[in-house]
Amino acid sequence: MTNVNETRLNELVGCVLGDIGGAVSVPLVRIGDALGLYRKLKEIGPVKADELADASGCAPRYVREWLAAQAASGYVHHEQGLFSLTPEQALVFAEPNSPVNLIGGFDTAAAMVENQPKVQSAFKTGRGVAWGDQAGCMFCAVARLFRPGYVNALVQDWLPALDGVVDKLKAGATVADVGCGHGLSTILMAHAFPNSRFIGYDFHADSIAAATAHARADGLTNVCFEIGRAQDFDGRDFDLITCFDCLHDMGDPKAAAAHIRKALNEGGTWMVVEPMAADTLEENINPVGRLYYSASTMICVPTSLAQETGLALGAQAGEKRLTEVIQSGGFKHVRLTAKTPLNMVLEAT
């Protein structure tokens, strides 16, 4: 080899080795979550490996090796033969309502690997991979990935950032949640604003069935779910329409914007929640951009290309491009109202 910078090479190899370590941690983290090892360790730690195995009903030899891998990854604390979770580790791995719980990210990574053959084939054909044809656990994984942000910010920060919307919701508004998936966002709003009526729409029948089951389990009477596409769902005269992390997945988001504009009443608001992104690749070369570009390659772009038009905005479209799409539907005013490390919130009127 010629003209190889040894320093840069060693840095790259170190980086890739770290990535491989993270990749092979995916099944281990999911095992720890599924078997309750993180939750039990938070509850009883610091403990020896065999004590955690006994408390969780698992085989000691497997638990010892699992804990060693977790300690090497920095996911579990180890000191003098005892294992525990620090408060920070517990927030990431053991507390489902934590704003930084990242278990859903590991679930999504596993689903992306399962999806590889279909997307790999699509690279050659240019066709899409329909949302209903994605990996079996993709829908649950994506819902779990976004859940911490919704639980901790939707009612507390994002809705109050919209002009006058919370007052309408408290008094009694009619709301459509378009692209609702498993209905997490819809159900959170329905709980928070019992005087308002919520309808969740999604084109994926299995997701609508799951959302309906979740609402029924919660005993909610002010929410329902219907199969419908963003560009032609039923219903008119809405006070608020929401789209959570789905506009970029749509085949024809411009047609969706136009239909949503017609479905709002005079003075109605469209809230668009999208993955956090700047407007250029150079600005998105960071850990969040890395996550979203990868997910976009494996999930978002194939989903859009499988639909009519197939605009394929991608998960890193950015505020400028999203604003153009929203305004193409007839909205005059678009503003950024809130943001987190993973999401941006746009208000369109």
C-alpha cells in the first residue's frame, strides 16, 4: 500500500472496531431487556452474577458472560466482583419512560438486519419495500424507538409550543393523527385532553388493529382508529392534524399536505414532527445524522418508493425541504416551534 497515513488508518480501524462491538451488542441488549435482566439489576444491584441469575430465573453461566459483555461495553457497572446499574445506565436501559431510554434503537437495528435481503434487492431494481412487507418486528420497534420522546415531550412541550392549540384541546377539539402507526401519539393526546375527540389514520391495517387494541386496553372513549391514507383520508373540519415521524415516509407528501390543508377548518393547525436534521449533509455528519441516514436507507426510502409518486424525502430532509413540501399544499406559514436531539416540530397554518 502506498500513501497510507498510519495515524488515520489506526483511527479508522479503532472506530470500526467500536462499531462492530456495538453491532454485536444488539442481541445481548435485547436479551437483557426481554428477560428483565436490566430491570432486576437496577432493583437488587450491586450483586454477584450468580445472584442476578437466581433472581431472574436464568442460567448462571449465561448471565456471567452476558454481564461481562455489558461491563466491557460500559452498559453495566462492575466493581470488585459486583455488578450494578449507575443512575445513568438505568435511564438508558431499565426505565421505559425515561426520555433517554434507547432499547427501541436496538430493536430497530435488529429489524433493519432482518430487512436487509429485501432492501438489498431493491438497490438493484430501484423499487421500494412496502411498509407492510418490512421485517416482522419493524412496526413495534419503530414505535418503541420514538416512544420516549413522545411520552416526555408531546403533551408537556410540543403541543404548548403551538399557537392557541392547547386551549382548543382543553375546551374540546377535533383532532386527526395521520400516519398514527400503533397509536402511541394519539393515545397520549386522548389521555391528556378528555374533552377532545381524536381519530388516528394509518394505511397499514395491522397497525390500526394494534392501535385499536391499545386504546381499548386503556379504556379510552374519545379516540378511534381508521384505515386511511394521508392523501385521501375521510373527515373534515379538524381543529388540529398531526403527523409524527411519517411525512418523510409518504410516497406523495405534497398530495398529503394539500389534503390535510383541505381537511382543516378555518384557523386549524397542522403539527409536523420529523426527525431532527439540518439542511445539508455536511451539517448532518454527527451521531444523530448517522442513525437517521442508516434508518432512512433501510426503512424510510424503501417505504416511500413503494408508494405512488415515491418522492423519498428521507429521514434527514431538513427544515428547508420540509417547509417547501408543506407550503406546496397551500399552507402560508410554517415555523419551527420545538426541537429535541431526535426530533423537530413544525407548525403549519
